[in-house]
Amino acid sequence: MSVRGDKSDDEYSVIADKGEIGFIDYQNDGSAGCYNLSDEGPVLVSVPFPFKNEKPQSIIVGETSFDSFTVKNTTDEPVDLWPQIYASNPEDSFTLSILKPPSKDADIKERQYFFEAFKLEDRMLEPGDTFTIWVSCKPKDIGLHTTVVSLGCGEERVERVVFLLAEDKISSSLASNRPYSRGRRAPKRDFAVDNYVMGSRPSKPVQHGFKNRLPRYDIPKEIREMIQNKEVPDDLNQGLTAKNYANYFKTLLIMEEVQLEEDMRAYDMENVSMKRRGLCLSLEVPGLAERRPSIVHGDFIFVRHAYDDGTDQAYQGFVHRVEADEVHLKFAPEFHLRHTAGSVYNVRFTYNRINTRRLYQAVDAAEKLDLNFLFPSLHSGKRMIQTKPIVPFSPALNAEQICSIEMILGCKGAPPYVIHGPPGTGKTMTLVEAIVQLYTTQKNARILVCAPSNSAADHILEKLLCLDGVRIKDNEIFRLNAATRAYEEIKPEIIRFCFFDDFVFKCPPLKALTRYKLVVSTYMSASLLNAEGVYRGHFTHIFLDEAGQASEPENMIAISNLCLTETVVVLAGDPRQLGPVIYSRDAESLGLGKSYLERLFECDYYCEGDENYVTKLVKNYRCHPEILDLPSKLFYDGELVASKEDTDSVLATLNFLPNKEFPMVFYGIQGCDEREGNNPSWFNRIEISKVIEIIKRLTANDCVQEEDIGVITPYRQQVMKIKEVLDRLDMTEVKVGSVEQFQGQEKQVIIISTVRSTIKHNEFDRAYCLGFLSNPRRFNVAITRAISLLVIIGNPHIICKDMNWNKLLWRCVDNNAYKGCGLPEREEFVEEPFNEEGSSNTPQYPTGAEWNISGEVNNGGTKEWSDEWNNNGGTKEINEWSDGWNNNGGTKEKEEWSDGWNNGGGVEEIKNGGEFVAKEEDEWSDGWK
């Protein structure tokens, strides 16, 4: 009979000669606590290998570790003892002995006299006597080792559970000596900045003024108060209509902005000092290197003397330089004169509004659009597109792709045309073919191509340049970049299509800008086109790739400012993958979390699949057919058609796979999820060690190249520690990141580290839709990034609680592709259809819970940001310097950071479609908000 981890305090196992031990969660008080009570009766039994810092003791793989426990008879009668190992996991990994096990240096005689066994001989324990028994463990592999020691004591039976964490050099090197502390902050004093002394701005490069300046869009006081009081403004109560479109989305954006302001306030500091650094004062900001908070050149903060009696003024300080965890600030000259080494200040951080202002402007401008762009269902009649056959440049296109391209070329304007489909079905390639067809066949075509991130925009540009059979002239294509994008980030083959001065990216003059036939940009940077004065209707075609990842106001930046009725708008994406990044849960639930692409499918023409409005691509050219099988059944009604050729080239070279005919393998590991210091992001050292082992095996003998390997994990700290080890091993070409960072990308081999190894935290994640669990969109994206091999590393007893992961686990087991710890009992889930909200079970958030960026929920819960972690993923871009645009000195660009994580840093990233990218337990998903 198994010893289970869910026993009540008065339940004990039935002892047989040898038992089986299932999963016992050492962090679940109800799991093992009943075994280790010290006052169970007249016979007192201590606990071997007691926890240290509330964690199991660590031991080294291949070495023998031992500890003793005592049995004391407190009765007046002798007691018979029957000590034995009831069960161990892994099997036979623990033994008992009467003598202390010999040390490494023990002589032969001492070793000969030593005897260990699973069961010791019965013996009599006299009244008052104490008997010592030794427990030994020699682990053969990394992971949590567990045993149940049973003692028959007269008519009583006592059990003790032993937990040991077997480690190797890699996992040991990642151990932390900084215990985790939530670091709750005391309520901060009110910091009014209605009046302040202006600081000294950084100098800006000389640049012409923008023709269309961005309005300020100050938040109306009454709307702010309603939102702060949790009241729903009238515009939202009416629902989205053609009449209230701008007000509806502006109200949602206000809710989002209020939330972002609150989140930034969580970083405010009290009683801090500053040091002189030349003409600046430097302020140390913990977490700045991890972009928590995100502060860049041109931003500003407010400071006030800490012991101000209310009569002192606040001072504005502009950021002139950022170095690691320090910002260099310039204030008004009088502030620098008054500053002394002993001065202490309170600091208030500010939220840079430029991106939000761009969104306000976009939805305002949408009121001038033809309603067929916004509400195609109001169209008076069904359109019929006249098409002509094309000769594609790419020979690999299928019939559905060619049909959609012909439709795009025949389209005369609104409504938008949509290309959607599962991962790997060639949506981006279809857009690229359509673009070059327009470029070569329609002399007057002027095309704008937008993507959600710089990396995605660069990818499209590269595809356009390398398509066989067509050459785009260098002077007819332009890559529009944000001014703060690092010059070094641009690949040499792309830089010639950019415009810059002194290594700072700019927009060319309007006359030059309008001569380009092709412009490639991110969604946010497209606002610069309107600012420069590019007129509505200049572009004949606007393509929005990965449109499902952006909010509707983001999509509108390009559409509302640049479209006339006859402008052809094409959207590509998958509404069943990760959606837009939204920080306000209220704004998300009221509509901001629904992408423009997703909303279009509420119209019958799109929902019914009318080819005059939409094309669905179902042939997958990325993945091995066996990798596609499960996501096809779970998310795409079984319609996915595996069309990849040469599916076994990688598998054939990998001798360590349990089944070389099956492109997946699941390594079951019972590890230990941990946190350290004041960082609420989780990591699992045992899983990290396994990840590194797999990478070494993959790259041995050049079977797989480093750049062909991707590691996906939902917690920012896990990402950082995996990168740390890879850097030490000089294996820097392996990409490590969150699900959000990998959306739209592919690798020959994907390794997924799930991290979680305890039930307690697993249930929290399920409740708040964090991590991988209970988030079908994240699951869908994660398992469809692999071309040839998918490797999953995790605790099967934890992830089997989620329906989708449970199916993946048992699919591996059934195909002889599982290795590792013992499996849980097989459990069948009731099938629930995938819904457009991204989850078959919508998570229930606690009533009245208020999140803040410090990672605490006011009602006692916690959350973490995913990295890179955000609402459903995605990445938060860095501040962008937009000369002449923003009086406050900078903009925020929604683009990928170099490490791919978002503003908050280490959240687990993340709500359904976007870790709340993730929100982790109490950290702000980057990818892994």
C-alpha cells in the first residue's frame, strides 16, 4: 500500500514487508506532518535529517550521507522494536544500520563489521533506555529523495518521513545563502508634487519639429476618482458602439494608466541619500539593473527632503545616465548647492506617459475612420473580391496561402482582411509574399508593415530581403526605429535600411520618408509617421503581423492615423495564442485585453470563414507531426495538418532519447522551488541542472548546435540562473526566456522547465492563472515552438493537475518517452472546450484584491511579474527618446528587451494571454506582467 501525501493527522500507512511511496510534498503541512510528530506516545522517536531553514538538507549525488535518530522508552515496561524502511523514492535509496556508517577514510576492518539493511532485527528496549538508529542514503541521481522509516513499538507503530535533496555541482553552485523575505513596505507618506522646481533636462540632438504634435491627454479628475473608487464610468456600462468608440477605449486606457501609476509608486523610496558624480547626483535604485523599476535616459523623478515639515518644495530631477543600479540626476542649480553628504531624501518615481498618449491619440483619430474598419458587421452588403492568378516567388506556398494573397491583391479597401491560423502555418511568410507581389506588380503601391516588437519587425525585413526571385531596391525600403534603440542591436545587413545620426536613430525628412515604397516599423514607432506629417491615405496597404499580441488601441496607431476607405489593411495572427499585455485587470476584463483581431471574429463574415474577409491556414510546416497532434486536438478542432518534411534528421543522432521514433521526452524530477533575498521570483536548482545536462547531451559531437536550442521557463529567476550557468560554460548561443519571448519563433529543440515542485504554490498559480498552469494559451505557445524535439522537465505530480499538461505527460508515458521519478496515479479530466478568453476555467480573483508592483496583494495574496512576466505575455519595451515629442523627455517603446523580460522583471509572468506575461506570485514575466 502506498504512503500518500494527503493523509489526515490520524491516518497512517498499513505496513507490509515492502511498500510503495508516492509523492509527499514536504512544503504541504498536511502531507508529511502526521508522520513526524515527536510526542505520539510513550515511545519517543526523533526525526533524522531535520530540515534546515524549512528545507530538506542537501546531499551530493554519488556520496553517502547519513544521520541518526533515537527511540526512547519512557514507559515502565520493556518494548519490542521492529525498525524497517517501509518504502523509498527512488526505490532502495535508503538503508538502516545500528552502527554509524564508516567514513571515506575508514579501514577495511571497520567496513567489514558494518552492516546495513532495509529491515533491522527485532530488539527489546528496556524502560528508560534510548536506542540509536542510523539512516543512510546514497543517491544515484539528482532530485528529492524520500523514505518512510517504520518502527513497530510494542502494539504501536510510528513512522518518520525523511526528505533529502540530492544535488550535483551545478545545482549546489546556485544555492543561496540569502533567505527569502517578502520585505513588506511600510505605508509611504503622502508625496504631493502639485508644485515643484524643474530640473535640468538632458540635451537633445538638434531636430526639426514635428508637424503633428502629440496632445497631453491629461486624465480628467472626475474619471480618475471614479476609477480609484472602483466605479465603472458610464461609457463602459454602455458597451462598445460606433458612437462611443473613442470614449470607450480612452476610458479603458485611463484605467490602465492609473494602474501603471500605482505600480510605479510601489518603487518609491524613503530616507535615501545621494552622492555627487561630477555635475550630477547619483541615486542607488535596487532592482534597476533588472528593470524594476524601468528608468532610462530622459525620465525624471521627484525628491523632497526626508525631514521636510511641509514647507519645503519638491524638486524634479532628470535622468542623465543609467549605470547598473544607479541613476545620475540633474536638478535645479539651487538643489545641487544645498545638497550635502548627510542629506536624506524621499523619492517618488514617475510613469512616463508618452506611449499611453499615443494610444489616446490613436483611438481619437479612429473616429474619422470608415466604420467598416471598426465594425464590419454594420456593412450594408457582403463584399466580393475579384482576384487574378499570381505566380508566387516562393515555391513552398500552399493553395490556402496563394488564395489569401490573391484576395489581398484584389482587395479595394475596408473592411480589413485577416489571415489567421495555428503556430507554424506560414502566416508571416504569406504576408511577405503578398508584400513583394504588391511591390513588383503595383507600381503605385506604398506599403507599411508593422509588428509588435523590434525583433519581429527585423525578422519581416530579413524575409523580404532574402526572398528568391525578387530584389527590393535599397532606396525603396526603410526600417523605422525608435530613437533609443541601441545601434549595436541592429544586424549589419539591416543597418543600411535605417536612418541615423551619430548612432542615434531618427526619422528622415518628410519628403524623403514619403519616397519609400516599403516602411517596416513596430506598432508604437508607427506613430512617428503621423508626427512627421505623413498624410492619411499615403500608404495603399498596411500589414499588421502578430496582430493578436497587441491591444486594439495599439493596432489603431497605424490604422486610424493613416487609413482612408480605400486603404487595404491586412491582419495576421492567432487569437488562440498569447494576447496583449494589460496591467489593469479591470481594463482587461472590460475589453482592453481583447485584441482587434479577436474582436473582428465577432463579426459573422470572419467567424464563418468567408474567404472574402478571412483565410485560415492549417498546414503546419514547423513541427514534427507528433508534436502537433495534441495542440491540434486541444485548440484547433483537429484541423492542423502536419506538412513538415525530414522529421527525423535530429532524432536519429540523439542516442540518449528513450524512444528515437517519438519527438518528445518528459524528464520527471521532484526538485525544490525556492526564492532568495527579497526577490519573489521562483527558481528550481535541480531542474536547472537537468536543463544543462540535456543541453550538453544535445551539443555533444555537434549533434545539435547551440543556436538551435531554446529553453522556455515561466519564472524570471529561473531564466537568469540558467543563463548564469550557460555563461560560465561559454554556451551563450542557447536562447533562454519566457513563453512570450518565444511567440512567433521556433527552434530545432525546445526544453521546457516548469519549475513548480510543491502543491501549495501550485494551487496559488492555478487560482491566479500564473506560470504554465491553467493558461491554455501559454501552454499552446510553449509546446509548439519545437521543430524536431520537445523536452519537458518538471514534477509530474504537480503539472498533472492541469488538464493540458496532464494529457502531454501521459502522451509521453504511452509512447515510452518518460524518464525519471515515479508517476502519479493516472487521472482523466472532463473535456472542456477551449474558449476565446484563453482558458476553459476562468480564474477567480479574490474580491477586492489590489495588486501592486511590489508583489503584494492587499488581501494577503501574492503575485509575481513574468518576466518578463505580464498579463498574457509579451514584452515591455524600454523608454524611447522622442525628440520634440514629449515635453517630459522620452517615450516608452513596446519592444523586446535584450533579456526579453518586461518592466516588472520577474513575474511569472502572467494572466491568460498576457503572466498577469505573466504575473508571478508576488513579483512583477517578463515575459516572464
